[in-house]
Amino acid sequence: MRNKIGLMIGVLLVLVWCLLPVVWIISLSFKSQAAVSGGTDPGFLPLDSFTGWDNYSSVLQDDQFRRAIINSIGISLIATLLSVIIATLAAYAIARLEFKGKKLVLTISLAIAMFPVVSLVSPLFDLWRTIGLYDTWPGLILPYMSFTLPLAIWTLSAFFREIPWEMEQAAQVDGATSWQAFRKVIVPLAAPGVFTAAILTFFFAWNDFVFGITLTSTENARPIPAALSFFVGPDPFQRPAGLLAAAAVVATIPIVLIVLVFQRKIVAGLTSGAVKG
């Protein structure tokens, strides 16, 4: 009984610690700018300065923010789709084929995934301006894929190694080609890993700030995290804290929805690949 009470208290403390900043931002998004800047409503809840949905309507009516949403959705989805396709094929080859240097390939890919993002910004800035990829969607999609592909390959290769060869061979005996057996038998069995790789890739692309702020200069390709740093609202001389909080909440909603909808697949993808059946 004492252990259960202690566990519940510990979980509650962790939830409060993790959710307190989120709740504070949501509360801030409903406060007026005068109350935030003047300190007239320092309370946690916007009791005296509640503005309703005014901050959210102002944010959604801003052309710069709406363009940033389109950029983030397009860039994140394209980077996710390409990464998952390439990672699926590469992971299948690593799991099924025996060749020299296979462990070295996995080690190098993991090292690339852990490489500091900041160290690549300056070379990419110069290279992208030279070849014409600066301030474009491909100029952000390629760096995102370079960091998400290694992790996706590691995740998917663990799933493919667990799938028995006999299932693929049985499909080929029934008349399926190698490609048909891979597409109709192997990939569906590795669906949790595919979902996990896709979600991790989408998270990285959606939340990135360093590449978004460095490799763009206009609204043509600037994603939401970078666009928030340029969001000044109606008064350019005073940072609109309430509007920025509302914009941050709107930018977080897609991530929250994805986690809520696919939480079971995320858990299955992160755990099943590491367990030998």
C-alpha cells in the first residue's frame, strides 16, 4: 500500500513538473497584452484579463503565421515520406543481406544521428547559397532527412530482423515476387516500426528551429518555430507575449493530436523492436 501511494505521488510530481510550463503558456495565451506587460494580472489563471479567443483569432488571421503553417506541414510531410521510404528499403537490406561492413554502416549512421546540428549550419548556409537551395523547401528537407534517416534505419532494421524468413519464402512459393512479398507481407508486419520512424521524423522536422532560422530568409520556406521569432504582432516595439503564447499552442496542437491518435503504435514501435520473441 505504501509503495502504491509513493508511486502515485511520484507520478503526480512528474506530471506537475512536465505539464506546468504547458499550462502556463495556455494561461498566458488567454491574457491581454496590457496585463502581461504591465503586470496587472500576475496570477496563474487569467481571471482579471481574460480575452477569450482574441489572441488565437489574431494569430490565425496573420498571413506570416498561416504561411509558416503551410511551410511546416509541407516540409515535414515530404521529409517524413521520403525518409520512411528510403529507411524501409535500407533497413530491409541491412536486416536480410549479409555483406562486409554492415555493422560499420549502422555505427556510422548512428554517429550521424548524434552529430551536433549547430556544427553543420555554417557549411550548409554557404553551400545552399552557392547551389541555390537557400530559402527553399528542399533546402530544409535534405538536412531533416540526413538526421532522421539513421534513426529510422536503426528502428526498422530491428523489426525486420525479428520477422522470420519463412513468411517471405512462403509468399514466394505461392507465386509472389520478391517485391510483392516485401510490400504485402514484410512491410505490414513491420507497421509499428514504420509508424515509429514516421512519427519521429515528423517530430524532428516540425520542431526544428536551428535549420529553419538559418537556412531561410523570407516567408517562402520559413517553418513555424523560426517564424515565431519574427512574429511581432501589431506593435513592432513590444513583444506580444499573449499572441506568441497562442501561436505556440497552435503549433503544438498537431503534435499532441498525433501522439493521442497513434500512442499505441508509438509504444509498440519503441518497445517491440527491442524484444526478442
